[in-house]
Amino acid sequence: MIDQRFFGWIEKFKEPQRSCFEALIVLLSNKSLGLESKLKWGSPFFDYKHKMCCYLWVDKKTQWPYIAFFNCLDLNHPLLKKESNRKLIRRLLIDPSKDIRLKEIKRILSFAKQKINQKLSVH
């Protein structure tokens, strides 16, 4: 279920960012992924098993949308960028003028969910 407040959040962006964010929200809100969506700190967040998994935001330099993934420190994926000031986050920049790489997003998301499952099984 998509949090309807997300659509108000999307409205502040212009095209093509707006359409890109809308597509990402629809993708990440798909029930089969097992994510729970909510608006936190004014941004769309997606939790997995009540743990933060990822969120959406826009890159200040490029103005491209991105998905920020938590718990992906040991994932060496060529599309993920390290946040210089955040140790636990990797960003996947999305060029809004190109097709979204669904396979890559799902692969990275699967890894992030595995990390959450590992942490939960330890406790």
C-alpha cells in the first residue's frame, strides 16, 4: 500500500524527476517485496521487518533521484556510491532521463534485506 503523502512529496519536483520518483515509489511499494512504506523526516522511507531498509532523495549536484540503502557496506556493486559523511549508507543514483534498472534495484534490495535478516537472526 502506497502512503498517499508520498504523492504530495513528489509534487515539489519537476519532470523528469517527478515521474522517476513516482515509478520508484510504485516499485518499492510492491507488496511482493515485503517493504513497509512511510514518510519519515519529510522523505519516503521503506522498512523491512520494522528496520530501515532504504529511502528516496535527490542528489544536490546532479538533481538526480537516488535510493539510499542501509546496511550495504560490504556490497561492492558498481552502481552504488558511498556516502562520504554516512558510514552505513550506499546510494544508487537514478538518471531520470533513462530507463530505471529494475533488475539492479531488486538485486541490491535483496542484498539489503538479507543483511537485515542476518542482524535479526543474531539477536
